[in-house]
Amino acid sequence: IHIGDESICSTCYAIADTGTTFIHGPSIEIRKINKFIGSQYNYDRGLLKKMSKNLLVVAGLELGGTGCKAAISDENGEFNENDLFQIPTTTPDETLTKLHQWLLARQKEKQFFALGIGSFGPVDLNRKSKTYGYITNTPKPNWPLTNVVGVFRDLGVPIAFDTDVNAPALHESRLAGPDITSVAYITVGTGGHLKTSQFDGDDYKGNCPFHGTCVEGMINAQSIAERLKIPASQLSDVPDSDPVWNIQAYYLAQLCTAITYLTSTQRIVIGGGLSKRRILFKLVREHVLKALNNYIQLPQVSNENIDSYIVPPQRGDYIGIISALELAQTLSQQ
């Protein structure tokens, strides 16, 4: 038996049957065949799955409330910063059209086998629903009932769709190591609709059209800009010493405290635009410890461990797009 110039066996007989998906034979020879053609045996389904390099090239989309990213992986399925496209989030038509055009152009140059999308929400993840793949009743203007998945169907590849917190949470849990078995991942736009108590001296009324003074309505970029009476585009110029960050940390800490009470998770990761303002982590930890007031006796929320309990993403600002690529990779295993 030969595959190209490779000799698999010189003292055995074989029968070729093109009507079956199975290859039967002595285990040593079968392993040689698998290794040579780059395949692996799936014992659950009894199928040989081709794992060629081209199948590992995938595309990813991260849809955020303020910015979006698209990327194509390298031949090993890894994130490549040189194959990245970034744009601000504007209207659905403008934003999704630009992302679609970039992917379509790149597909002609570098074929990818699947697309993973992590999106701000709320989103419909029920595949039996008529609005599967949609952003639903988001407070972001113009985006309610936006068919995200539908825009990219014509790329002709399988699409994995999830929230912009589920995919990063799975990635962060893998990076955390064996001692961390539960991770909560927060972005304000997706998980921040918990009603809050008002910070003493803060008279801001909230800008969430659904809940008013929920976490998102009190700490999104627009709410900070309105308190400071500046355009949101100038927020990066506001120094860490400004009292507004302590106000934001107070509301964000209420969300972290609620997660702690409800889940006793071993780690909370705060992503999205807020993770770039590192002073927030120190302030949030202080507010969480004060709110818990030693009521819950968990090692992760002690004074000694709080710094490793509430943390930024390990992959920084790229966590969203990296996890979207990982989401696409899951389709190769199905």
C-alpha cells in the first residue's frame, strides 16, 4: 500500500470500497495513513476527519458597542495582528457593510473555512427562532432587530454566533488554569442592565431607554461624557484622578457584587472599553469589598486575593476578536 511515494505496508492486502466512510485495518498501518494525510480518527462517530491546514484558517468578527473588529487567522488558526480590520460602530448598515466588504475581499485572497461572531446584545441565540442571529432590543440607537448573521450568509461558510461575553469567558477560563473552574466575563453593554442604588452626590438620571438607572445607563461612555459635559471622543483625555471614575467604579462594583452573591464565581473579568481604564479595577475592588463587608466567606474575595478576583482580560483589547476566531474553530470539531 502506497500513498504517493510513502510506503504504508508491503506485506498486506487491501480492498478499496468508495461506498464507505470507514478505513479498516491493522492499527499500526491505519495510524500511518492518518499521520500521512493529516487526519484524526473520531471514535464517537467512527469517521476520519481531514485536518488540513486550510481548514484551520477561520474568520472572526467582534461587534462592540463603540468599535468592531474583523480578522482572519493564520494557517495554524491563530490570531494574526497583521490581518486585522477595525472600525468604529456607527449605524448597522454602515458598520456591517464595511465588515462584510473587508471579509469578502480577504476571502478572495485567503480562503477561510468558518466565521465566528461575538456580538453586543441582547442577541437571539435560539436556532429555532425566526430572529436567530439578530441583535434584539438593544438600547443602542438604530440597532434593535438587526439581522447580523444574515449579512454574512453569502460568504458561503458556516457561522458560529454568540454574545460578546460568552466567547471571551470560555477563552479566559482556559487561560486561567486548572485551579480556576468558573469565570464571569462582563461587558457593560451586554450584562449591565441591573438596577442600581444611586451614588451619594450623583444626580445623573441614567440614559438607558429600558431601565434608566441600570449599570449600563449609569456608566456607559455617553453617561460619563454627559456628566463631564464633553464629547465622548474626549474621554481618553480625562485623567485617572477625576472623581468621575470613582462614581463609575461604584456602579460597576454593584454588578460585580451581584455576580458574587449569585454565582460565587472564582474570577470576574471586566472587558470592553472599560478595561482600558486600569484605575477602575482598583476602585471597583475597593467598592466590592465594602459592599460585601465580609458577609461571604470566600477566599477569592478576601483582602489578600481581591486583586486576582476582579481582573482585566489576559489578552487585553484583542480578547473579543481572538475568542471570535476560537468560536469559528469549534465548527471544525462538529
